[in-house]
Amino acid sequence: MESRESERDAILRALTPVVDGIAATFGPVCEVVLHDYRRPEKSVVAVAGAVTGRTVGGAMSEIGLRVLARGDDADDELNYLTRTGGGKLVKSSTMVLRDSTGAVFGALCVNVDVTEVDRVQGLLAALAGTAGVRADPPVTTFGDDIDSVVGALLDAHLLRQDQTWAGLDRPRRLALFRGLDEHGVFAVRRAIEQVAARLGISRASAYSYLSQTRAARDTAANGTDDTPEGAHP
């Protein structure tokens, strides 16, 4: 295990100058962030550029949490659009880092501010008479504080349910925890306590909902049915 950790540390050290090189090549519209997923709350180990305002020692975004939740099955996510809380339109690529065993342990992320490019494209489309309604990219929370990222994910899930926690029935409460788990929220230390506090429930209740959703997921993955005999309609 120690040799594997040393290998991962060496890969991160080797990529650190690459971060500066990529950012320098593309100029002030580009930001490059190197993540160590072994520390979700302080995953940023190197950063160049200032598109999202990240700093060394900062937390991963909800995009990183989603990759983390997929574990070794995670794939690179290339050329996707998102929008920052401040309104910047950002084109990003997240490239996962693997050690010699194939285990995912980090990511190299490139963020390019394309706000002005999008504005000019919109202007040209309007002049050409081809402007139409375009889907707006999702807003992504970028910040050095992991609590703000977890909170934004929780709020987004509740908003999709169009309900407060008190207004959700049991299946939708379980769906809420399943969605948060799939987005990697519970890989973060103290996330269960934060979620419980935001929902106004006990930590024990939060753990119970999480364990139920994971048990149901494992049952489905194994192709088994744990419904008692005679309970099917």
C-alpha cells in the first residue's frame, strides 16, 4: 500500500509543471486544476489560472464528487459546458488519473472561460437570423469550501423534488439520499452530519436512509429480490 501511495504522489508531482504549462499556453481564459481524490475536502494540489477562483488546498467541485462516486469505473468527461455561480460560461474537461493498478486517485481538470465566445456567437446568430432557444448549461458550484458544494447539491436535489424534506414521502426521501450518494456527497467527511442538519433530522436517521438506499442498490446490482414471499401484488 505504501508503494502505491508513493507512486500516486510521484504522478502528482510530475503533473504539477504540466498545470502551469497548459494554462500558460491558452492564456488568461484558461484554468488548470490538479486534484488528489484521496483528500476530497482539500483535493486541489496545484492550480494555474483564475476562471473558477480555485486555490491550492481547496475542495473538489460537485463534478469531482460525481467522478469520485464512480470510483475505478469513472471515465474522462471531455468538453462539457457548465456555468459558474457568477455567470461565466465554462467549457471543461476532467481527465481521471490512475495508478499502475488502474485505480482512480485524482484528476487533471481544464476549464476555459468561453463567455465572450458565446456572446459573439449569439450576436452573429442574431445578425444572420438563425438565433434560437438554446439549453442553458447547469450551474456548478466551484469553491474552496466543501460544505458549500455539498449544500448546493442538497439544495438542487430538493429543488428537483419541488418539496421540503417534510413534504417528501418515504420513497422520495430514499430517492434524495440515493441521488446524493450517486453524486459522491457521502465520500466527504462530515457530509452525513451536514445533510442531517440541513434536513432537520437526526444523524441516526440520515445514516438509516443512506444504508437503506445502498442496500437496495446492492440488491438490484446482484439481481436478487429481498421482498418477502407473498408480498408481491
